[in-house]
Amino acid sequence: LRDPAMVQFMDTTHATTWPAFAAAGLSFAFIMYLYTRIFSFKTGKDIGEPRVDFLSQQIKSGSIKFLQTEYYYLTIFVLSLAAILFALFYTTSESVPLKTATCVSTSFVFGAALSASAGWWGMMVATDGNAKTTAACAGNKSLGQKGTLNDGLTVAFTTGAVMGFAVVGLGLLGCSLCYTVLTTQLDGAAQVMQCLAGFGFGASSIALFARVAGGIYTKAADVGADLVGKVEAGIDEDDPHNPAVIADNVGDNVGDVAGMGADLFESYVGSIIAACTLSISQGAVPGNVMSGNSAAGVALAFLLPAGGIACSIIGYFFVNTDQEGKGWNVQLGALMWALEKGMYVAGALFVGFAYGAVQYLGLDSAVFYCVVIGLAAGIVIGKFTEYFTSFDFGPVISIKDRGMTGPATVVIQGLGVGMISCVPPTIVLAAAIVSTSALGGNYGVAISAVGMLSTLGITLATDAYGPVADNAGGIAEMAYLGKDVRAITDSLDALGNTTAATGKGFAIGSAVLTALSLLAAFKEQVASAGTDPAMYDVGNSIVLSGVLCGAMLPYLFAALTMISVGKAAAEIIQEVRQQFQTHTNEKGFTLGDCIRLYTEMYERHGEGNWKAPAEKEVVPDSDRCVAISTRSSVQEMIAPGTYAVLAPLIGGFLVGPRFLMGMLAGAIASGCMLAIMMANAGGAWDNSKKLCEKLGLKKSKNPKEREQQKATVVGDTVGDPFKDTSGPALNILIKLMSMVSLTVAPLLKNYHTDFQYWYIGLAPLGVFVVLTLILAMPSVKILTWEDPLTALL
């Protein structure tokens, strides 16, 4: 017989989780509608430009090869870790060990599978939409039809919307289904939440590896293409003669689409899990705003994202623009409004829905205010991020001005901008945390994170739009579609750079609130009734030691990913240089000679107004750069990914929950600052380069202005791994550590003193030592200071 209280709890929550299933179904139905729109858009063949489709297929093929390679190794990792979780919970669980172990490990695999599916789905639609975006911008010359900015925006945003609604649909469906099944299999709400944390752990694991590997891939190719192509050869960013351009465009899809999708999928489900867990624990605390309302609190955590999906669908139909495509001369503020009005409509509708949901469930109005604070905090952080990274404002202009004195001052100014950009988001987050905690306790903080992420469908659509527009511009350049088409794609790209930067700010803010909620849930899981609060005082030597170790981890993680990008980029640079010198066509004409010929003829006839005859045209071997990026990124993801999983296991089992509490707090604080600094500094460097292009400095007859533009290219190259590899991966690091800790929290309850069961911690410590020794071996050379090109020097 089941516990009557549990039966009543199930009846109450199941009666209010059906909207989550309905909303997930609505999301998938809307995706089908979006696909019908995408299928109706013209391809390159339809407008008489078949090369557009050929280039798009090259990018798609490279993206598929990379994800297949990555997912092959991740499948081995996920199944191995699931087996370890099963053994761990089977040997240590006090009640129904077999059922508990099975539920945790199965939930872990389910979460990992859905996270990977979200990334794959996004990549597939993005690589279909890039060519159609290019075609929309180009129009049809044979019929006298001109492409427009609104046409390109519609295609790119519709493509991004498939990604956004796929993530929220899969996330809400997976989390609701997992929760529903677990409540029918387990007795006790606490046990259900323990196993549900396994679902979040699986999603976090895939998200981390996808972000790290995708980030290393895209930035290795980008850095290589920029340094050799732009700085050394003086050719355009997406010149078809650059061997690394296809790899760079592939990287946009596997890093900024697949990686980002897995990242925000994990944030989305993590916030729901944290809110559900804290609702149950806070509901048992007398005098709390959630006292006696555990079931209603859980229901709200599922109901808000359900309403957010419906509101986001309505917001989608408000996205359009009447701006002209003037390239980099576009007014970003006016163009940004085209996307923002959709988000604001969705947000306004969601506020009304949230009020009705809170009233319907009979919860205190303070909970509604927590939801609104979370939603508002996300918007405000996005606007501050836009200020620091848009070339309409002073911070980016100041970096461009420093280019007059060389690359060093560009890097110095960019670092300063990144550091000072930490101030406003930190104040906003602190105010949100304090106010929501005062209104609703720990549950208030958690539900504010749910509120921030509830309209993720349209927020992620605006973010995923960026890589699609970037790819469209690259394809237009490689297909020789002319300046008028490139002007429209450049306008879309300019907007995409800003939406990407604001999206990263939003991701950081939601990550901090989610991680903090998971930290609070972890503390309530491990703290016994009547525990002295002073045990977790930051002044305690054990807790403080954990804080210091935790604060160090984001720096170690960022260092590993930065160094990985540098090593992989070095190989790309060498390959591109080699092809410039030795790669020839059938007539023996080298790639470097072809580039010099184009440069000379463009100076005579104008850029884009001349094309080489067949005997002097040379097509680079792009597949070699794709292969180098794939191999390097998959190898280099091993160390940071496994260290992130092992760190909380070593700290928790070797020392105890107090040390782990400190480690999580230190990692959240340090990771938040570092992620904001790196994302905003990278975005500001990138747009300072774009500003120079907008001002025409690259083609200027004044040599000082050309040098100024080259200095900003160096700054952008430094910023590439900042904003697209290390910075975004730090969001997942702090959430993954918190989710791992919450998953193993029931196993740490028996630690009444520090180091009580230290011998258990020797197992993850041993794995760490053995893995480090293997990765440092001369035959492996992953953890090494040695230059990968030493043999060629």
C-alpha cells in the first residue's frame, strides 16, 4: 500500500501537470507549422544560384560528421556514467536500492538523450535554413525580384524559432514525463526529486561536452581563418579561397546552435527541477510562504513554462522589420526592435498568465512577484549586455579608437570593458536574489529562474537566428552574389552579433539563478533536522577551503578550453598557410597566386566585379580543415568535461558536504564574474572589428586606418574563445557541479563529521589522477605545454 499523503500529492500534481504535456504538444505542432513555412522558402536552385545549395550542403555534411563523432564518444561516456550511478545508488541506498538505482540511472540516460536530441535538431534545421536565408536576401535576378531585409529576417528567424521551440518542447515533455513516471514508481516526494535530479544531471553532462567541443571547433577554425586570411593575406572574412571558411561556418552550427541548444535545454529543465525540489522541502517548514503548498508549488513549476510556450508562439508573429539592408550602416537599435517586440509581447502576456496561474493554485501573491522579478531581471541584463557589446555605444567605440595605437591597447581596452561590464548584471542579479528570497524564500529564488526561462521559446529563437544569418552571409560571399546581397546579409549579421551577445547575458543570468537554487536544494537535502546553521558558516575553515577551491575551478576550466582553442587553431593556421603555398589546380596555378590575382583585379574593377577564368581559379581543400577541427575538438573536450564531473564527487566524498557547499558557492561566484567578463569582452572586441568595417577602414587609402582595422581583428581573435568557448561553457560548469551535487546529496547525508568516509572519495580521485596521467602522456599530448607544430618548426 502506498503512503496516503503520497497518493494525495500525486493526485494534486498530476491534475496540474497535464498542461505541461499539452504545451509540449502545442510546441511540436507549431514546429510543424514552421517547417511548412521553411519548405515554402526558395532555395539557391529556385533563384538560379545552385552554388548556394552546394555550399550549404558542404556545411551540413561537416556539421553532421562532427556531431556523429562527438555523440559516439558521448554515448560511451553516458552509458559508463549511468552504470557507475546504478552501482553507487544500489550499494548505498537505504530503501528499495534496486528501484532507486534503476530510476536514477534511467533518468540520467533519458536527460542526456533529450539534450543531445535538442542540439541535433537545431543543427539540422539551421543548416537547411542558411541557404534559404541567402536566397531570400538575393531575390531572383532572372525574374527581376530583389531580396529584402525583411525576407531574410523572416527566413532566419523562422529557422531559429524551430530551434527555440524544439528545446522548450523537448525539455518540458521530458521533465514532465520523467516526473510523472517517477511518482508512479516511488513512494515519497523526496525520493522522486532525488531521481529527477538524475534527469538534470544527464542534460548537464551532454550540455557541457557539446558546448566545449563545439566551442573549440568553431573558434579554432575562426581564429585560423581570420589570422591567415584577414591579417596575413588581406582577404575578406568569408572569401571562398580561404580553406578554413567552410570549417568556420560548420562551427557556427555545432557551437552556436547545437551547443547553445543543449546549454539552454539544461538551464530550462534545471530551473524546473530546482523549483520542484525546493517546493517540497519548503512546504514542510512552518511559517514559510510555501507551508502546506508543496503540491501547488510543484504544479506551478510545470505550469509556468507551459504558459510561456503559448505566449512565445503569439510573440513569434510580431517579429518583422521595414528597415532597408544597408550593410553595416544599419541602425542596430531600430533593427533590434524587430526582434525585441516579439519578446516583449510574449513577456507581457506571460505576466498575465503567471498571475492567473498563481491565483488558480491558491498560492501567495508574493510568488507571482518573484516570477515577475525573474522575468524583468533577464530583460534588464540583456539590455546592459547590449550596451557593452553594440557598436552603437561608447564601450565598443572606445575599443575601436584604441586600434590607432596597435593590437596591445585594443586587448587592454577590451579587457577593461569586459571587467566593468560585470558591475550592472551583478547588481541586477543580487537585487533579484535578495528580493525574491525575501518574498518567497529559497523557492522564490528558484521560481524566479523558472519565470526568467519561461519564454525561452522566443528568446532562444532570437539567439539561434544569429548563426543562421552569419552562415547566410558566408554563403553569399562564397557564391559571389554581389555587394547588394552582401549588404543585406551584413545587416542581418550585425543584428545577429548583438542578439548573440544579449543571449549570452541572459544565459549567464539564468545559470546563476538556477545554480543558486540547486545549491539551496542541495543544502536542504544534506542538512539534518536540527543541524547547527553555523556548520555552513563561510568563516568555518572547511567551508572556506571549499570556497577557495570552487573559485579556482572556473579559471582552470577556462584555461583548459582557451589553451585547447590555441592548439587547434595553430594546426588550422599551418594548414591554411600550406594550402596557400602548395595547393594547385590542374594547370599548376597555386591558391596563393589566385588570391593575389583577385586582389589585383578587385583594385582595378571594384570588389565583386571580376571573376577569374577557369584555368586560374583554385578551389581550396576545405575538408582537411574540417577534419582537423573535428579531431582536435573531440580530443580536447575530454579533460575539462570529466574534471567538471569529478570535482564535486571528489570534494563531497573525500571531505564532506560542508566542503562541497563551499565549493559550489565559490564556483558560482567566480564562474559568474568570469563568464560575464569573457562574454562581454569578446562581444565588444568582435563588434569593434565590425565597426571598423562599417566605417570602411579596411579598404581605406590611409595606411594608418588599415592598421587600425588590423589591430581590431587581433582583438577579435583574442575575444573569439572568450565569448564562444570558455565564457558560455562556464554557465554549464556551475549548473553541472550543482546538479551532480544534488544527485548524490542523499549519499552524503550520513557524513556527520568531515572526512568520515574519506575512502569513498579515493575512487573519483583515482580516476582524476589516472586520467590526468594518460592525457599528459607524450603519445596523447592533450595536457601539454608543447606546441602541436613543434615538428614543423
